[in-house]
Amino acid sequence: MPKMKTHKGARKRFHVTGTGLVVRTRGPKSHLRRNKSKRVKRLFGGKVALDSAKFSRSIKHALGGKKA
């Protein structure tokens, strides 16, 4: 049986922390950036953990079946 390939779209959008949390970036950060206020750009600058355990389990599976 061949190795499981990582889903390239998921790899670009999510990553798994050392403690096993799935982390994503926030949304409208880069498009039409000059029109947005500094506050909005700062708020969307960070990363946030996923809420749903079921969704994070499927993301971990798409990232290569990482167990955590």
C-alpha cells in the first residue's frame, strides 16, 4: 500500500502545533490592503485554533494522518 499524500490545499491553509491543535490564518488579510484600517489588518494578522474537533480530525487526516 502506498504512502498517503498530503492535501496541498490543506497544507497551505492549516498546520498542527506541537500540542496537536490545528491552527489556521484569519481571512481578509492581504486583498485590497491599502483600503483597510490598521486595526483591521492587525486583527486579521494572527492565527487562531480551529473550533470543531471533528473538523480538525479531518484536517489532520488531510495533512498526512498525523495522530494527536
